[in-house]
Amino acid sequence: MIPTRMVVVVVVLFAGFMATAASPRPPDSTRQQQIAPYLTPQKLVPIEDGRTINLVCIGHGSPTVILTAGLGEWSLTWRLVQGPLAKQTRICAWDRAGYGFSSPSQESQDVAHTTDDLEKALQTAGIQGPYVMVGHSLGAYEALRFTDLHRKSVLGMVLVDPAIPDQAALMERIAPLFATKARAIDEALVQQLQRCAAELRGGALKRSSPQFERCTAAPAVPALFPGLKAAIIRLNADPARLLTQASTVKEFDSDAAHDAREVLNAQRRYGNMPLIVLTAGLDESGVLQMFSAEPPLKRAALRKQVAQYLQEAWVPAHQAYASLSTRGRNQLVPDSGHDIQIEQPEAVISAVIEVLDEIRASAPHGP
């Protein structure tokens, strides 16, 4: 049995990287200020069928920066980035259906539906373009799809260690042992979420039981904020929410790898749009932490395949993202694992500010 849902959710993030570096610990008062916008729903925007999407918007100005989290994460993941950027312009993070404070959804949680939720939430909330899209990991897919649909409204983009198109097929070809291990872990997560939902719906789980705690855990929430942790645990006790999360994982990392195929677009070109792609320098060591308990020979084989996958697929795909624009560039963040926004938030802040500066320099009277 998987000890917590988030252990595997983190695995799925690229088929997933474990955090390999800790961000500096700020004073308690600073941490309180950083997390304040995420402690409760900030703006629950109705979209359809009685569902709501939670938007967290701070700051003022244009263009509006849209922050989209990776798989298993929500607006809270941007807590070290959003506040500093709000001094520059309006910054809006959002929670996918079934995560954070957003409602669950009965729709298949592929990138088409999640991007549609974002579009509807922004429209209903009256948050018009122009936009700068910032996407971490899976969030890059939504940033790309949104930009393809609203090319005139999106003036810039930052992709933070982004997931790559067709990554499941590439991993299967280049690193089959790694692909098999990662797929098994992700399938176990989907099955666990579905089993938890069924047991909650049938009343088999007692609130004081260890299994209930495993099914509703909120490990992404810092322990210093028990009220937020308790709120997410209460929300996770809804079977529909767990099924929504299961669908999100399945669409991203199933055998079909639906999301990765859906963002393939041979016609995609972004002209001279400011575009920065951040690549984590510690991805390889982060992935290998997943397999520390494997026998030495298998661990050595995994190490070789992971290195080959990063060299032949992951890094070239990040460079290809950067080449979508004549002003695009790929930047290595050497001292960070996959969650750059947590481990090296200044790298993300600097990249977004650079994009904003380029936009404003190109349009001196404002975008």
C-alpha cells in the first residue's frame, strides 16, 4: 500500500521528480505573509454545472500573469513566487478541478478540459488579456494550449521544467525500464484513488482509521498551517474529488498519454514572443531517489536509462520549446530539482520579470 498519495503524485510530475533541494527557511512572519492568500478560497468562480474554480489574484497592472501548477499541485505551489511578482503586475494562480479549493468534475480531466476550465474561469471573473502564461510541469501543457487558442492575447510565456509532448512514448523507447517502473507507480496511484473513493462512498472508511488518513492526506501543505491542512483533508473526503484527481493522473500518464499527445502541434510558432524555458539541473538525481531501494544492478541500469532519457528527450524538447519564438531561450537552473518554484523561486521570478520587461520595452505605451 502506498503510504501517502503525494509520494506518488510527486513521482508523476515528470513521471516524476522528488524534491532534491530545500529552499531557505524565511522568518515565520514572512512565511505567514507568503501563504496568507492560499489559506482559504480567494475567488470561487462559477463555470458550469454548479462547479467553481478557485482563482488567487494579487497585484495590479497589465499584462496579467497566469500561474498554472504541475500535476498534484495547486495554487499553493506558487507561494514563494506570486507575492514578489505582484509588485510588477496582476498575478493570478488557479486550482484545477479537484485540487486546492476548486470543485471536482465529472469530465475527463485531460488538458482540453482543464484548459477549458481556465478559460471559463478567467472569462467569468472578468480577467481579460493580455496575458503572460507561466506553467510548471503538466501546467506547461495548459499554458501551450491556452496560448494556441488565444494567440493574440498571450504576449509572453515562462515554462518551468515543463513536461514534454509525447513523453511516454519517448520514455518507452529510450528508457524502457524507467518507463515500466514509473507507469506501475502511477497506475497504483490511480487505483488507490479509485479504491478510496469507492470506500468513502460506501461508508467503509472510518474517520479515525489509518486508511482514512491515507486517502485524504494533504502532505503538500506545510505543517505550520494546520488549518489549511485540515481544510484540504475535509475536501479530500469527497469521493468525487478523489475520482477527479485519478482522472487527472490517468490522462497525464496513462499508457495512452493522452495529454502529451494532445499538445503535439507541428504548426505551433510564437513569432518573437518573449519566451523562457527553465530546466532543472538536478532532475537526474531527483528521479533516482525514487529507486534508492532497488538492487544495485537494477539501480545502475535505471541510472543509465534516466541519464539517456534526459539527454536525448527531455533537454532537447525544452530547447525545442524555446525555439518556438525567435526570442526564446532555454535556461538551466543548476541547483534545483523539478519544483524550481519552491527550490529556486528567484529563478522563476527573474524569468517572469525579464519577460514582462521585454513586453513593455516592445510596447512603451503599455501592452
